[in-house]
Amino acid sequence: MTGEPLWEERLHAGSHWSGVLRRGTRLRLTDVEGGANVAALFYNYEDRLERYNMPDTLKAQHTAYLTKGTVCYSDMGRILCSITEDTSGWHDTLCGVSSAAMVADKYGRTRFQEQRNDFYKNGYDGLLGELGKYGLGERDIVANVNFFSKVTVDPAGRMHFQPGAARAGSYVELRFEMNCLVALSTCQHPLDPEPKYRPREVRLAAFASGPVPKDDPCRTRCPENERGFRNTEMLYLS
């Protein structure tokens, strides 16, 4: 990565965040201490009915997880963002986010009235709160990406969380191909075997990226991605 960051932000453990990342911008997410999880949702900022589509993202690229060279598709066949750098190597697309009931069952019940800001958060409520700032609600929460979390599936269809997939300093970099509303949560992954409530901190940094070259690895990964980039470019011709 080159250049000075446009902005930087510390995303505390168990917190949530949202913002607009413009076309031609890169966002780097860094796992500060290792073992982080970042649940992420993406929407077309100008038309929020267009949003990240997990089935199309996986089907088009013949994969079950995301890593460097893959992209996130919208439900209109356009590219929301591309993964241009990745030191973790595997990001879960299948398992969704934690709920209040799930966190209570696994880690115990807490309340803000008693524990204040130390009460146990969950990914679903965090994302819902962020989306509400933009006029979105429960029906707008779709299958998300879990950055820094690796989940494999055995021949019987059972899912297995793989601890240690991301270590301290691991990062993933997203290049935005559309003007995107991004919502993030740093709550623990639903399948994280950690017996204690212990989400991790993540650092955000945004950079300018510029135009995408014709030989870009994300674009040339497969014919479907070529079409996805072309669909996206047509949206911005005017």
C-alpha cells in the first residue's frame, strides 16, 4: 500500500460502525491482536435496494469463501468491492452473525442497566443499529461476510470454525468499485469456540485507489468478473 491514509479509525472490540466508501477508495481492515471477526454488509449508497448478494458472489467465482483476487457482487450483477490484499487467506461467507439469544446462551446474560458499556453485544443488533441511520431495517439484513474468520465444511455438511486463521497484524484490503454504504460489527463469530465473551479490536484505514487497470487480477479471475466490472462501469458512464 502506498500513500497517506485519507482517514484512520479504531474499531473497538464488540462495537459497530458504518460509513460511505466511494468508488476509487480502498479500506484496509487490520486485526490488531489476532482472533478478530468483522461482520460486513455492503449496499449501493445511491440505491440501497441494491446490496451484497452472497449466492451470486460465490456462484460466479466458483468458491465458498473470499480471499485476495475475489470480489463482492451485488444482486444486480455489479461489483461492490474487490479484495486486493489479504494476509489471512480465508474469509467466511456462510455463517451469518450472532444474535442476542445466542450470546446469552453461550456467554451469559448481561444488561446495559447493570454492566453499562461492558454488557455483551451481538452482531445482529449492532448491524441493525447502524443500518437504521440510513433508513434501513431488519428486512435489509442479508447474508454477510465475516472477515478474518475461517469456517470449513466436512463431507457430511458440518461446519467447523478454524481458530488461528488470522493473527495479530493480519489485514484485508477492499477496493470499492461502487459508492458503498458499509456496515461493520466486531462481535465474535457465531461458531467461535472461545468459551468467554472476548471480541477483538480492529483498525480501519482508507486510501485513494484510482482507476482499475484492464489486467487487474480481480477483474481477470474469471469471465463472470469481467462482465461484473463491465456492468459496474456502465453504471458510472454518465
